[in-house]
Amino acid sequence: MNCVVTLPPNALSATGLSTPWTVTGCDQTVTPTFAECSILSPNGTLAVYSPLLINFGSTNFIAPTRPILPQNAVVGCWFGTNGATTALTDLNNGKDVAAANCIGILNKTLFGQFAACNAAQFFRAANKPRNKIVIPPLGVGLNNKPCYTTRSFQIIDMDPSDNVVTSFLMDPVTKKLAQNTVANKAALPGAMEVTNGSDNLLLDAAYRPALGCTAFTAKNLADPVLGAPVGALALNELQAARLQGPPQALVPPADPFVLQGVIPNRLKQNTYRAAVNQPPAIGTAAAGTRAYCKNMLAITAPGFITDLKFLVGKPSPDAANGKDLLTFLGQRFAGSWAGLGCSALVPVLDVNGNLVVSPITANRDAAGVTQSLTLNTPALVALLMANGGATAEVGVLAKTGVPVVPAVPAVPTAASTGSVSPVASLRALAVSTNAVRDVVPRASRRRRNDRRVVV
């Protein structure tokens, strides 16, 4: 679904933000699109406001709260969708989206599910020394590592730093829409919170809680009195830029959102990066994607194992793709490895010396839900054994006692959406696995001494 958002005049003003933004091409009650804005005050205070997006012509909504914006505030807005693409337009021959400094404009360059308005300008203002923004410390997780950010390789996929944290309310019977506020919840008893399939939401709502970490939040100007502070893409990117240690997972050249057709496009990549507070890319596209894939092998995949006990049995962000947080992340990794073309850039051998398509296989049942993961490299198998894994044949996690039985394997779908500096052992992993088998294990390729481990 290609979702088109029509912005009102002066979209970044209090009047524009509180005017419902209309959507065509997608149904907000079925395949919704989201807008999330962050506001920077001259004194460095941050706030968040999410405009209400409605179907074009609809009157079935509760009028949005008009935000009180500080004088001379800088407003940036970011978009995400559960459809295929987001495109921005207006009813003023493009003048309104141009005035709002938008990227992802209809009939011009699109960035997949991502679009933004005044984003690069917002971050430039936020990064000025005189704007003394207070960034909360990351803290230390239950895994005794610094809490992860949007740029931690432990949590990324092939299209990092995309989509948004925000949600809106929908009455499941009447389909009436509203901003997610305390008053609107009272007015719509039984309303459901509609959320965006988002890397940012995965971090804030799933991964951080699993590790005992907390999100960077700010006042919600849609609910300034009764509402709790909320997270946002902009807050996550400000924190990641300030506190994430190397290597940072920045938008890679082969990210599908920055391709021109199937070819990496440096202008698109750097335009996207600027919209999420990242530095411009340098070097060749192949080298950039290869480095990203190497870090996925050295950090992302081992991270699932070292964080195993915090992921197994935790709620899946997408129950249609993974039965719990671990399997969701594993299938997301496999889809991302394939989507970036990592197997051609970083050849990997399994325990029998055979080339494999992915270091991790997502074993899906007949319904397509990932039930278990198969580790396909000697280093990953050894790391699992060191962290309480049992034999490959049994597939039982000794430390948790949770049986994880391989299910009917199937080819993973595209990555579903959602770092600490690598220690020496993880660097060794990169070296020992630098030479990926079909994502669907074939019985004819399995040998009796095949020690791939199922988790």
C-alpha cells in the first residue's frame, strides 16, 4: 500500500499540527500511517506532539488537542507507515511541503516507509552548543552492558532508524480515531492503541524493558497535564548520537529505503542520514554495506546468544513472525542478511565447511511463525554452548530449561519491524566466521556430525 499524507498550510505551526492530516492510498483503520513531531525550545527543553492522521474526507474522529508551542521553537516531524511507502503532498502545488522542508514528497524522491519534515533543520538546531539539551544516560542493562540505542548493532535490521514510536486510538467497533490521550481513552472505552511497526518502538517497548532499560522521553503536548512523557524517534537519535559507542549502526548504502531502484544512491543515503541526525556516508557503497554486514555477524548475531535469557519467552512484537522476542529478532536478522546481500559480501562457512546463506536460520511452522532458530557457524555454536546451550539434537537451553524444538523451516520473509563496542571475543567471531548455507536447511546437506544448534 502506498500511503499519501496531505499536509495543511503551515503544517509545523500549532494550528497546522492540530489540523487532522489526511491520508489517501491507505486506510487508517487497516494499514495506518503515523506522524510524530518533536519540539525544541530555545532553552533546550524537548517535547513531543503527534498529529492525528485520518482518512481523507472522514469526520469520524475526536478533534486533536492544540499544542502550546514555545516562542521560536523548532519543530521537526517524522513519518512511518505499516504500508509500503509514505509520500507527502499538499493542496497548494507543493508550496506547503516545501515550506516545511519535507523529504519523501509525492512524485519526487521517496524513502520507503520513511518521510520527514524539517528534520535535518531540527537536528542542526539541537546540536548547537548553545542548546544545552539534557540527554539522559543510557544506564546499564540486566546483561551488564550499556543499554542499547537505535545505533546498537545488537538491535538493528537492514533499514535502521526508521518509523516512529507514537500510537493513536481506534474504537474497534465504530472505527473512530483519536490521539492517544487520557481524556480520549475515557471517551473511547475499549479503544485499541494502534502502533507502527518500528525500529524505534521495538527498542522502546520491547528490547529496553526486556533488559531493564528505560527510554528517553519528553512531555506529550497532546496530553500535557494528565499524560505520561513519551518517546520519539528524534529523542532516540539525539541520545544515540551523543552516547552510542563505536561501531555505530548507521544507515547503510544497501538499505532498501535509500536505493534508487536497486542501486545504492549516495544522495538519498545522506539525505536520509541527515533526517535522523547521522553524519554523511564516506567510501564506496560496497565497502559501506560490507562493513555493516560484518558487524551484524560480529555483534548482532552473538548478541542474541549473550542476551538469550532476557529474550526467550518475552512477548513478540509481531506474533505472526516470531513466537517470542528471541525468534522475532532471529527471523528479522535472517531477512536483513538476505535483504542487504550480505552473503555475497561476507561469505560464511558452517561447521562442515559449507557456504551458508545466513548465519542464522529462522525455522517457521506451517503458519509462517518462527518457532526456533538454527545457528549455522562454529563461532555461534561455541558461544551458545558457553552460554548454556545443550546439544544440537536436543535443542534445550540448559540454563532456562525451556525446550526449543525445531519446526518446519521456511524461507523467512523480509525483515519484520526492529551497540556496545565489540569485545575481543566478538572480534574473534568475525575472524572465525569470515568465509552463509541456504536459509532453509536441506536434509541432503546435513551430515551426522552437523553440530548446528537449534535455539
